Amino acid sequence: NFIASDIPAILKHVRKIYLIENNETVVLTASSVKIYNAERREVHREVFNVTWDADAAEKEGYDHFMLKEIHEQPKGIRNTITRRMDEEGNIVLDGIRMTKEEIENFNKVYIVACGTAYHAGLIGKTVIEKLAGISVEVDVASEFRYRDPFVDENTLFIAISQSGETADTLAALRLARSKGCPVIGLCNVLGSSIAREADATMYTWAGPEISVATTKAYSTQLAACYLLATEFARVRGTLADGQYEHLVTELEALPEKIEKTLADKERIQWFASKYANAKDAFFIGRGLDYAVALEGSLKFKEISYIHSEAFAAGEMKHGPISLVENGTLVVGILTQPDLFEKSVSNMVEVKSRGAFLMGLTTYGNYSIEDTAGFTVYVPKTD
């Protein structure tokens, strides 16, 4: 018998797992496992059978887990989406268990998370509001839990967490439940605390994530948010004719488009080696691109230990531009067609201060090369 902090640590040796609750005591011997609650009464717990492939906890030839998990994103998104589709191409939210009337009656959605999951929630806010027409607030869990938020039984609370064990997010979930909110947990780990305490759970099926900086969990969280937004919009009748089928088709095409993006890794590696000694970097974007900029900046400083900040591109002129010096790396993200020209003008502003510009945009926007010194292109999607 083994005891561990997470499933991948013992995946080579066991497939039958007991999940331990807070305030429980375990007596472990070579031949027995006994679980006791706070009153010292023995608890009889069902065995949880792990179905993960043990190879998922190995590097499989990659230099490190983060590189491996970056390349596992297409598979994770494919699993997240296809497990939620029926044979007719309709989204099926098994386990959510919400009636049409409940979805129609929500007057607000609250998305609460930490770090990378919070950034996924920012995109979730945009797409739920745009598609389903429901007001959405996003909050950092460590802030939500220490104030008195206006939530009630007509507020849908969505807690996002890769591990399902994030302490601040779990505390926020418990606060929301105490106020009568129906709760959806959006997480990656079967049987985790958030999965058990939420009224319903939507798993991301990314497989075990081992690298310290979350990678495939973020992209699968985005896919799950888009699935929720699209299905809520269908139920609420806010989509135009044919829009539902179009969105489903675009979702199903994502894994292949991500593979195309990853195929450009040699150019990206070349550029990274050229700017590996940078002291500062700024990520700028508008709308959805600003939410992506926040995540890009977080990854950049977390992995490279280089100082990095993200700004809404239109805010650069209100102070942050004074930090831009000759040679400062500025990454401009421009994937929103209706905001493209405005974002280019913001990049021109920072270029006038001596910044070196990297552009991230969709294929076809080749005019960006008149402004940016280096550009990465990604396939167009909705």
C-alpha cells in the first residue's frame, strides 16, 4: 500500500485508490488500509479505479514534461470536445443536470479561479456573454472568499481548477454554496475535492499534468468554457440560424489547427534563443487577445524568470508606455478581426519608443510585417 499527494506519483504501482477527505486519519499497513473520521469512527470508502495510461506520467522522449504537455494539447482538446458530442454532432453536457428553465433563469454567472484558470475564466466570460447573453463576473478566488459577493440561487457559480484541490477556489466554492448558488466544478482530476463538492462537474480530460506551469489544462479549460457557452446559448435561443452547427464544426477543427501551430516550433525556438537575455517583456492585446496576453505574460515570467507584464493595448498610453525602452520586447497579439487595426496602432506607438515587436496573428494578416520585426501565425478560427 502507498500514500501520496497526487495520483501520478503512484500510477506505476497501483490502479485502485482511496480518496481521503479533510480531517480524516488513515492507518496504513502492508496488508490493510483503515480510514477514520474526526470522531474516530471507521469510514468505509469506495475504491476509485484509475483509468489513466501509466505512460502519461513518463516523458516519452521529450526533454521535459512541459514540452511534452505542450504537444499533448491537441489530444487533450480532442478528448474534451469529443466526449461531449453525440453521433448527431450535438453537445451533450452529461453530469451538469440542469433543466432548460434553470439555464434560462440564471441572471448572472460567477466564474472564480486562481492563476491560469482565472485567465481561462476571463475568456469564458467573453464567450458566455457574447453567445448566451448572460452577465458574467470573473473573480480571483482569494479575493472572492474574503468579501461579501452579491450571489444567490439565481447565480450560477463556476469554479475552475486543474487539480480540483486549489484551496482558495475550494473555499470560494463553499462560500457560494452557503449562499444557495448552484455550482459547476470545471476540473481535470477525477474525484478531487471540487469535483466532489460541486453540484455538477465538467471534466477537461487533459490527462495527468505534471509540469509546474500548467499547459494543456489551460487550453482544455478554454474548450470546456466554449462548450458551456455554446450549449447555454442553444438552450436560451440566442444563436442565429446555423450558428450552433458552425460553432460545433469550429470546435472540432481546433486540435488539427493547434497541431499546425506547433509545427512552427523551429522558428519560435530560433526567436526565443535570440531574446533569451531580455530583461523585460510586455504582452499587449485587446478583447480576447488581452486575456491571452495575461496568460502569455504569466507563462513567460514563470518559466524564464524574466520580468513580464500584460496590458490592454489601449491602456499603454495611460502610463505603461513610459516603461518601454530601446530594445524592450513587446509581444502584440492580434487575432480579433474587428480590433486588428486598433491593435496595430498601439504597436506603432510602442515601436516609436524603440521597442522590438513580435506579432502573433492569424494567417492572412501579413501586413503586420510592416510593423513587427518577427511574427508567428496561427490558423483562423471563430
